[in-house]
Amino acid sequence: MSTLTTYENFKAYVSLCNAPCAVLSVERKGDGICGDIKVIAANDSFSMTNENVEGKIYTDYMSKDPKFEDICYRAAFNGESYHAYLDTRKIYGFWTENTTIPLIHEKDSDIGYCQLTYFLTKEMDPGKYSIIAPDIASFVIETCLKLRGEDDFYTKMNMVTKDIREYTGSYAASIMTISRDLYQFEVVSENVLNNEVCLKDIFSNVSYDIVESWEDLVTETNSIIIRNEEDMLFYESKAPDWVKTLRENSVKTLCLVPFIHQNTIIGYLYITNFDVVNLTKIKTTIELLSVFLASETAHHIFIERLRSLSLIDARTGVYNRNAMNNKVDELAAQLNLKPMPFSVAFCYLNTLKTINKNEGHETGNKLLKEAAKLLKDTFKNDYIYRSSGDEFAIISTNSTETEFKNKVEKLKENASNPEWIYFTVGYYTDNTDGALHSAMRYANKYEREFNEEFYYNYPDMVK
């Protein structure tokens, strides 16, 4: 250190400040990359944990934050000041209102200095927009108006995603939702420069486990930023399977911002290959937008859950009678206009009444769940409905007559235990007429005939 940048001078300087204050040294690496940021001197109120942070790299006492690094670098080497709120609620339980200003930078040195002062606040001051660049504030407001002006969720998310990609100058942007209980995620919107690739196709090869791993990465921060190979290696050490997919798809830079609703991550905004020169602007913009996008996403998920509950049988997880009636009416109309081969089946769970009577309804519910799972495993890609208490209906438009018959035989083979799961099955295939209602009557009639045979062979079973 020169005489101007001695510890004693910096210590005397920060001690004059009543607010938490520190002098940070910032290392400059090649190609303008930010290296280590170290606390050179701090006043007594700077550390939130009362530990001595002087001489420590900032990541020793807080989470790595590329935006923070970018701000410090610009202050130390470009002479830029910065005033912003940072969402540090996950770390400290508070927002931090930070002011970063440049200090002396010795010529030809790769070490620069800046001053960091912060205040803690429970809530972000509504006046925050006064310290946001006008173009960012204007873009956020325009986006919110679009979110309110369009009724269809997918349409407005595609519009917003396109705007975000263009505003950030990135190669690709997408929005996805997360359903933990269903162990799946959905890419609800995407926009790619010149439509060169389809993100939904790319993400179809990404497992849910990889997407789930992001939650651990954002536990102590409000976004994931990858600016360069150094950051890529950092996240590769934590989530190698995910970073492998990034490398396979030529992703060099990335912003990943979670949508949080009631302390739960319900989705993400995913932006790739942006210009790192605009990092601070991009991060500020998308973190603000994520608040509004999270609200829209939460509303969409709520509506979808209500719709699902109205169509799904709660005990078995297959479609209910209401869903079957809707599908039959829709498919019957389609087949009337354009006949095509289809098959239907009715599967009667003969053992349910006996199990309910002898072992109780709790065991009966367990039987229903296992029976439904067997049906789903057997009739993959077909529509499965719980048509009544102990009866299930199958509608298939994806199987040939032989394929459907083989499925039925497989079910009968695996559901022939009169003490637990026993299905009697009636089925019918229509190759020419397209008469769905008639086919269902035939299948139901055959099922009832097989039922009589079952109860004749097992007279002690409850009808």
C-alpha cells in the first residue's frame, strides 16, 4: 500500500461514518474480470455478526453475488457510484440499502478501492423507483401493463419473454413453472434469437432432478449469475449435471431468477448468453420483474390446481366421471366428423366391496390406489377414468386393435387375485364407424357378463 492507501488511513476514514461502513479492495484480472474483493478496513457497526471481517474476502461472510462484484468493480476502476436496494432477506432477514462510491485508484495498479455503506430495512422503500434508471423503470412498468392487459396466461408470458430477451440482448429467454407434488416442471414460454432452437425440446431432455437442484443454489441469494468460465466452474463444482447441459447447449452466460410465492419457489426466469457489460442493468431489471411474474405465475398455478381438482379423482389420481363425460362428448363429435379407429374398455374392481366390508375403508382406499396405478402402468398414453365407485373406463385412440387387446390381457393377468386386485374387463374396438357411445355400451355389456362369471366362481364375494 502507498501512504494514501494504508490501513491506518482507511481505518480513520471509516471510523468517521456513523452508518456501517467499510473500505473494500477490488482485484482486477485480465479482460476486465473482477477478482477477490476484500475488506481492508471497517468500522465497528459494519459486521452484522460482530465478527472481525477485516482482511477477509467478502464471500467469507456473505454469499457470492455477481451483481455486487460488478458494482464494486465499476466503482473501483471506472469511478462509478451506485445506490441500490439488495434483497438480502434470506441471509439477514432484512433488505440492505447499499451505497458504493469510488476511492483512490493508483495508476497502473490492478487493485482498486471503494467505500461501501449500508442500512438495514425490513421493507424496501416504495421510493426505490427514484434510484432506478429511467429506462429500467419504464420497461418494468410496460411489462406490468402487458401482464394486466392480456387474459391468456401463456400468450402474455410469451409476449413478456420476447420483450425480456430483446431488452437484455440475450440469445434466449424462457419462463418455467415448478410442480413439486407432481415431480415435474413446465416451460410456459420461450423466445430465441431468430427462432434458431426450440427451448421446450431442449428442456424435454433435462430431468426434474436437475431443475430441483437449482433451489439449493439460490438458498442464500436471489439469483444465479454466470458471467464467465470462472463462474461456470464454480457452479460446476456444485451442480455438475446441470452445468453439463449448459456446456452441451453452448451456454456461456446465464441469469436464473426464482419466482417466490409464500416462501416457496414456484418457477424461474431463465436467460442465456447475454452481454456481461450490461450485467448490473440486466440483474436489476429481472429481479424487479420477477416479483410481478411470480404473482402472475402463482395465480396461474392456483387456477390450474382448481381445474385439476374438478377433473381428477382424489383417491386414485386418474380422471373422474366429470372429465370422462366431457371427453366422451368432445371425442364423439370429432369421430362423427372424421371416423378413426379407437378402443374402449370398462374395468370392474370386483374385490373392493368385500375389502371395504371386511377390512375397512382405509384398506379399500389403498386397494383403489394400487388398482389405479396398475391401470396407469398398463394403459400408458390412454385416457383412464374412474367412472363409478368400483369401475374404471379406458378410452384409447393411440393403440391398434391388437395392441389394445394385449393391454387388456396383460391387465387381466396382473389383476387376478381374488383376495386383493381382481378386474373383470369388457372391451370393444371400433375400426370404421366412429360410434363412441355405441362402443361404450358394448364394452360395458361385456364387462357385466364377465362380472356374473366372477361372482359365480367366487360366491362369497360381496356384489
